[in-house]
Amino acid sequence: MDWLKDTLTFETRGKGMYLITKNIQELLTEWKVQEGQCTLFVPHTSASLALSECYDPDARADVEQFFERIAPENQSWHKHTLEGGDDSPSHMRAVISHNSLTIPIDQRKLSLGTWQGVYLFEHRQSPMLRKVLVRCLKVT
């Protein structure tokens, strides 16, 4: 077995879900991974990862709206507002979502369901530079 690793960097345009499946798949193709396991990790406290439907854009919009409703911005009870009204809610959203994902690789592809896609989920209003650490255990 081989242990492969790299870091993907993404510039977000602010809050929202960014489909990154293709970026990850391109890296696995470059590494010639036939079979193995891919682990993704976001080293940020105000961004996360998500597996969600990638076919109908309404599904993504519904997920984004769900997070707006369960962790709204600019609440009077928020104490951590050093960086603005989205400071506390961005951390709350990251806590209730995922900072890492593990996905099997079979026949040179991420073993995702028919409509599944991997998303980088930005929780801040401002554009940010985000990293996704990619670690792959390649069966040789």
C-alpha cells in the first residue's frame, strides 16, 4: 500500500456550498489510484465538508437555507462577534457539519452514490482561501 497526500486550495466567493468532487477525482487520476480510500480534511473552524446531492441545484439551496435557519447571523445572544455578525454562526455551522470525510475508491473513482457530490461548505460572508487536505491509501 502507498500513502499519498496533497493539499487542494480553493478561493470561495463567500458563504455557500462549492462542488469539489472533480478536483478530488483529478488528483486520484493523477495518482493512478485503482482501489483505496480517500480521506479529506478541512483545517478551518468556519468551513466544513459535505456529501450532498449534486444533480438538482435546488437541493443545495435547501441545505444552505437550512443552515441559515438553524444558525442565523447577528443574534443578540452571540458573544463571539470579533469578526462580525457571521463569526459565531460560522463556527456553529462548522461544528454541526463535517470537517473530514472518508470515501472508498473503486475502479479509479470515488465510490459515491449516483447523485452524491463532495462540497466545500463556506460559512463566512467574505471570500476566503480554504484548504482541503487529501490523503489517500492506495492499494498496490
